[in-house]
Amino acid sequence: MGKGKLLICATPIGNLKDITLRVLEELKGVDLIAAEDTRHTKKLLTRYGIKTKLTSYHEHNEIVKAKNLFRKLKDGSKIALVSDAGTPGLSDPGYHLIKTCVESGVDIEVLPGPCAAVSALVISGLPTDSFVFQGFSPKKKGERCRVLSELASGKRTLVFYESPHRVKNFLENSLEILGDRRMALVRELTKKFEEVIRGSITEVLSKIKDRELKGEIVVVFEGAKKKRDFDGKTVRNEVVILMSRGFGKKEAIKMVSKECELPKRVVYEAVKDISAKEGGN
């Protein structure tokens, strides 16, 4: 019985030419390819004349299938793990199998290549020296806002994956919690209709408001800037002054948020107990 090995193979994120010679060589030589979507991977294999046997390995069968693949590895099989696009394990199936192999001493080798998160970060024009990859944001608004709030004060660039039908709501939530910081919306990387929309969150929302976006999307936000010195008392005073001049509380919060370069939620928390009477109305 030979010694099995798991090969983590990065595949193209759009353009089928973006695959390494090393990955092609290994895909031809392994005993089995575990693919997120066998139909999708079959197109890649057909393009390069690879006839290696395929098996499905996706989020809905990951735990059960990992046990089967692990047994094959222990019996000496050489298995390539691929996702639909990019590097397996990053917002794609793979972690459970990789973790099992690590804990059991099965050999693992990673064959690097395309990664949408890194490609979008680099093309965004935002700082690349330190960043947070958050993957897909939660589907439910409350959970999504909680995640954004936890990241709001960090100085590192933020990288998210997002679906086309949710991206506008995601940006609106981000504007409220992160403030109107610089960003880039990167769509359809390496494909025919690749697009990068840069600007503040407000500007990007304006550019896409009447569009029906399609394809794979990566959203990159600039990290939080160092805020001007302020305290809760100063923020309260600014809001009270504006309310005394006839502005409504909601409008005053918005104005102070912009002036102090603070997320509206931060200002709201500082003044939520201010009454209309205290504001002079």
C-alpha cells in the first residue's frame, strides 16, 4: 500500500488560461479529482484533454464525502482537490478534509494559483500591506451589521465576497456602519466583462443604483482612518447645537457624522438619550 497525498489545486477564476503547468500535470496524474461542481470542472479538464476520474465534493456533502476521500487517501490514493474557481478552502469546500488530513498525518501539498480576493485587493488601489479577508457577508441584515461593526474601527483593508443581488443592500449597511470610506467593487475578474468601480461608498452606490449587476463580485473597503480627537460630550454638544437651529435629530446626527468623520451609529449611540426638548425644539 502506497502513501496517499492530497493536492490542493488552484484553478482559474474566469479565464481558463490562468492555470499553472504544475496543476495541469498533477490533474493528469492523480487517481481522483474531488471537485465542487463536476460539470464545471469537466469544462476545464476537456479544454486540456484531461480524463482523470471526477467525484463531487461540495458544501452539502462535505462532511460525509470527506470521510470517503480520507479512506482513499489512507489506502494510498493521490487525490486533487479543486473548487469551481480559485483556491480551495477559501470560502469554498475543503477545510474539513484538509483539517482531517493534517490531524491524521496524511501528506498535503498546495499548488498555488488564482485567488479572487488577492486579485481584487491588488487592483483596488487600496493599501495591500495589511488586510482582512472576511469572505461572504451573512445573509441576514442583523448578523451582517454585527460583523461590519466588529470590523469598523480596524485600520486594515477589508475584503468581502458578495452576491450580485445582495451587493446594494450590503453597501448601504456598510455606509451606515463603516462611514463613507473609499472602496472598490470588483466584478467578473479575468472575464470578458471585468469591471472595477472605485470611489467612496456613496459614489459607488450612485454608480450602480440603476444597474442590475451580474457575475462574481469582490468588495474592497479602505481601513478606518485615524479619527480626530473627540469625546461623547463634544458629539452631544454638536448635535444639540444643530437641533437648536431647527434641524431634526436624525438630520443633526447625519451632519455631525459627516463633519467628525464618524459612522452614524457611533454618533447615534452618543446622543440617543437626547430629547427634542433638550435640543430646543
